[in-house]
Amino acid sequence: MPLDQQELRFLEDKANQLRHLCVDTVAWAGAGHIGGSMSAMDIMVLLYYKYLHIDPQNPGWEDRDRFVLSKGHAGIGYAPILADKGFIQRELLTEYNHTGSSLGIHLDSLRVPGVDASTGSLGHGLSIALGMALGIRLLKKSCKVYCLLGDGECNEGQVWEAAMAISHFKPCNIITIVDRNGLMIDGATEEVMKLEPFKQKWEAFGFIVKEVDGHNFKQLAEAVEYSISENSVPVVIIADTIKGCGIDFIENDYRWHYGGLDSDKISEAHKSLTAYYEKRIKGE
Amino acid sequence: MAGLTYTILDATNLSTAEIYGRVLCDMGERYPEIVALSADLAKSTKIGMFGEKFPQRFFNVGIAEQNLFGIASGMAKVGLVPFVSTFAIFTSMRGLDQVHTDICYQNLNVKIIATHAGLSFGQAGTTHHCTEDLSIMRSMANCKVIVPADGIETANAVQAAYETLGPIYIRINRGFDQIFYENTDYGFRIGKAVQVAEGNDLTIIACGSCVYQAAEAAKILRSVDHINARVLNMHTIKPVDRDAILAAVQETRRIITVEDHNVVGGLGSATAEVLALSGKACAFEMLGIPDTFSIIGLHEDLMNYYKIDTDGIVEAARKLIGKEFEDDENWDDEV
Ligand SMILES: Cc1ncc(C[n+]2csc(CCOP(=O)(O)OP(=O)(O)O)c2C)c(N)n1
């Protein structure tokens, strides 16, 4: 089912609220991967509030859908969602990155309910997701596996090992999404290590490629539903995103891959996010 | 494990890996949650025997070891019990980040049976020798590390691995091992050394193919030198059998370790750690590959060259037996 107006508004509000909460968490943590969290936020919000069949009361539910955040450094964007969903207590966010806290930069699946895989070493997630998908198929269950990768992460050979294997095994229950924000740590992906022609690379590996605006819920939802319904050819959604999306002084600046925000910057960030939200609501 | 016993009749004319393949097929029959994975080494590692019997439950991922261990981790996460086989060198190095983060860190129920370990693929050259894996795998928290002495013990280890929750690394050799055990009924338990020869003059602690060599050495020492050597088959390197080592120190006070592995980080190091922490004095020698990239050749020739065969062990025992390590018999002043 495509998004209706009410759902769309709900998602817009949710994404806005969680972007603000992410900024607060960065403040509590002292610093964080804010750029990649903001670029991935709409994608994660759509999955968590529209598609994933999960139960925060029963995080280990065997028949749940799985989500693998392959770009694990976006944990500080992911944890606010888990808190909002009720997997973890919201107060825990105030201890993010503190010594002894269960929440660190890369979320640990054994310590944080709702996290399906401990990631952080880039390049692993798609293989793990594929293993889950193949296992689920073998067990004759109907749950789905969603995997979110970074674009810089796609420098890793293992991503392509996994892509090749997805084409080969055709699990059909895996939804692959790349957060194509165009930046990595040391600069633009095309400068550090060229990914283009990116679409053709995935196509060459046997994928149908859906290129969408990664900050447009309608486009994202259509692509996710296409991927769910396509049962013979694997699909990858390349989500065109903005690193730091919504925070004007962070947007599209690779130096904000990871950083700290002082109290002035925190209020500036909140202000910018509010303005960004209003623009989105007006459809600008 | 009730009902699954193997004897020398099952092992004769079978390589160690073939016995592994057979055991895995038998277990696959009983346990539908077992799946098997390899990376274009299904034939060489013999995990392919499972694949022939259960094609739906076997996954060959091609020559992609990182993907291999990642997929295994995902399968374990949804409740399956993956057995994964490729060469030891590609397990402990090429796919190590995945073994570490995807499997060990998340304490997943994945069983890794790594083949062609040590110098057993000697002629393939040093890119295929694997004399670092015990050191590497021993430092992976959550992971148990087992080195079976022969095919029969491999059958025991593989079954025990299924029965024990969590990640387990079993390293076996390429090709045929000297048959050491006649049947599987000798009380194999993970973490418990097996005493294969009695003696109180010194203790030889061995693992893998060196167990047979140590037992042969003990026979020579007994008949020629009248030295009664205790021989321990330390099939589990982690958790190592501390009690057996401490008893050996107390009762024999001379210990030789022998392994088809670098002397850094493997069985010798594991033993040395127990010794050092005990505070007891002990004459001690570690046999293994002397922290070097090994030369090329047949496994048995290389074992001889690096003095981890019967001759090498006998020579080391004769030296060690004459070594002074303590002026008096007073144990109280040693800590
Ligand atoms: C294997 C590995 N190498 C290096 C790193 C360090 N690292 C963390 S994030 C990052 C850049 C990731 O870029 P991208 O995938 O584009 O993520 P995004 O820009 O969306 O944050 C790097 C190199 C890592 N986590 N894992």
C-alpha cells in the first residue's frame, strides 16, 4: 500500500522528532556520527514505522522482520528510533557513549534489544542479511530482511561478494538500500574512490536498480514495495541523500562525518532542523 | 552422543576430512537445523559430502571467504546451526574480521571446521601453510579451539561441537593422519586432556598430528632410555586443561609441548601461561615451528625438519631430562 496523506504526515513528524532527538543524543554523547545519521534517518524511519514487523515487547520474536544497519556508525541515529519504539529506555540515550553504557557508537546486538546484528566493521552487513534471508527461506518463514549500506562502504569487496551471492541464491526476501550521500570520511566518494557508474555496477551484478530521493517518503515507499513484490530479480534501492540532511551548517560537508556540537551549535542545529521540517511540510 | 560411534573400521582408508564429511552427513540426518557452507572448497574440505546428501541445506558461496562467514552468522542468527569449512589459512586470516565480529563477538552458534592446517599442505607452499591459526583463534573471546589427533577424534570433536553452544574452531589436516584411536569411546570431552601414556619422569603435551608422534616417542624413551614419559593429548587448546597441566608440573616437573604450529601463541604458549601463573618451577621446552615462514615439502618431512616428529621429541626429551631447574625440593620458596 502506498502512503496516504495521514501516514506521510506521521512519517514527516516522526523523522523530524527523531532528527532532533539525534542532535540531543550527540550533545549527551559529546560527539557522534551526525552526518550519516541524518542522511539515513528518513530511510530508517520509513522502515521502522511503516514496514518492519517487529515487537518491542518481544525483541527476539522469531518471526520478526530483520534490519541490518550495515553502516553501523549511524548508531546514534538508530538508537533514538529504538528508544522511541520502546526497545530501549529513552533515558539511556543520555548515557550514549558514556563508560559502562550499553550504547556505544556501534550498537551491540547482545546488549541493545532490537538490534539484529552488531556492525561497525564496514562491508559485513549485506552478507549477514543474506545469511538471515537464506535461513528464513530454508525455515519456510515469510519474514523479510532489510539492509542499509553506506555508499563509501561499497568500496569494500565483501559488499560485491554479497551482491554476487544474492543474485546467485535469489532469496527474494531481502531489501537492499544504499544511502548514497556521496561522502565518506576523507571526502567525496568520487574523489576518494570512484563508485560511478554505481547503478551499472549493481546492474552488472544482476540487480534491478531503483534510484529514488532518499528524503522523499513516497518515492522511498514505492521502491521498498517494488522490492518486496519483485520475486525473481534482486532489487537495490539507491537512495540519493544529503549527508547531514536538515542541519544547514552540516549538510554536504564531509568534515561533519563525525563531530561534536557545543551548546550554541546544538541550538543552531535544532533551529535549522525546525526550518527544514517546515519546508518539507509545505512541500518545498 | 548416543548412537553415533565410529571405529577404526570406519576410519581405515578415509582421510580425516572424509571422516568429518561422513560424521556431518550422519548428524545432518538427525538434526535438520544443521546447514553447511564452503567457499569453493567443498570437495577439498569434504563438507561437499553433506552438500550431496542435503543439497537444499548446503551453500557454496564461491571464492569469497568474508561473505562465507558473514552468511553463516546470519544463518545462525535465525536459528540454524551452520558448519563452515575452508582452509585454515583462509579462515583465520582472509575471513578473520568476519569470524571475529560476525561470529565470535556475537557469540553465535557457528562451527568452523578448518582444514589443511599446520604444515599438512606442505607442498602447496607457505601461502597454504597455516601455523598461526591457533594463536589467532585462541585470542577470540567466546571461541573454543580444538585440534583433533586423528580422524576418530575429529568425529568426536565434530559431534561435541554440535552439542556445545557457541562458536567453535576445529582445525584438521589435509589428507591422511596416522590413526591413533581405534574407536570413539575413550571419553572425549571438550577442555579435558586425554592421558595417552603414563609416566612421572616428564610430560609431553601434544595436539593434532603430534599426538601420535609423542606417543611413539614415549615408547622409545621408555624402552631405550628408561624414561617414563607421560603423554597428554591436549586436543582442546582453549579452554586448555589447566588441571592436567598443573598435575604434570607437580608430578613430573618437566614438560615438553609439541605442535604443528608456530611456537608463538599456540599450545606451547597456552601451557606456558598456566605454568607461569602457577608459580611452580618446571623444566620446559616448546617444540613447533620456530617463528619462521616454513619451508616447502611433504608433511612428514617438514615435521621431521622442524623436529615435531618422533625423532625430534625423543631428542628434546633426552635434553630436558638432564636439565637442572631447581636446587632443592622445597616448593615453598618458589613463588
Ligand atoms: C572496515 C572498516 N574500515 C574503516 C572504517 C572506518 N569508517 C567508519 S565510517 C567510514 C566512512 C563510511 O562512509 P559511508 O559508508 O559513505 O557512510 P556515511 O557517509 O553514510 O556515513 C569509515 C571509513 C570502518 N568502520 N570499517
